[in-house]
Amino acid sequence: MRSYECDSPAAMARIVIISMLADAEFGAEEVTAIARVTIAPSLGLSGDEFAVTVQAVREDLSSGIDFDWGDVRPLDPELINRLAGEVHDADLRMKVRNLCNVALHMENDVLKGDAPVVRALSTVWKLLPLRTQ
């Protein structure tokens, strides 16, 4: 998986994208459509820049394996740690985790009310857990 500059909009967007894919039942097209409008501006990305990041994530996740975007799989904790390590700023960490949560709740079928990527980010970044609604 490619690396991004620490605290860059692309590094943050990738975390949100992976959370949407792993924690809910979004497909690649849904991620692009939803996030271009709601998430991208919050990260300082245009819709087109966000779409490029979605494509990069797609390429990274599918390289060397048979990856079906409709098949939600648990992600390797080591990968989550590595991605989380690309966001150093505490305020940006909160922002990314909150954007993941917002995006996930756009999909009414968050897996069993669970969000393992969001939980993992909270743990890695030592953030207080999100309050459940």
C-alpha cells in the first residue's frame, strides 16, 4: 500500500474510505458519491481529488488478491496501525475519526452496529470512545 505525507488530506481520506468499506456495506461507487459531497470538503479535497484517492485505495487493496468491493472483510490490525501512523496531529485525528463515524451512519446498515476500524483508530490514537446514540 502506498504511503502518503503525514497529516495530508489524502492520508486522512484513505482512512475514511477504508472505514466505509470495512465497517459498513458501501461499495466503491457509493464511497465516491457520498464522500465527494460530504467528506472531501471537510478534508480540504475536491471531489475529483477524493475520487483519485478512492481509486488509489482500490488499487492498493486489490493488488495481488481477489478483492470484491461488495465483500466486507476485517482489516489487518497492522494495516490500521500503519494508516493511523500517517496522521500525527491530535485535532486531525479527532476529525478523521469523527468523519468516519459520520460516513458510517449515512449507511443505515453499519455492521451489527459495530465499527471496528473506528474502534481501532480510537485505541491506536488513544481517543475516548464515541458515545453511542
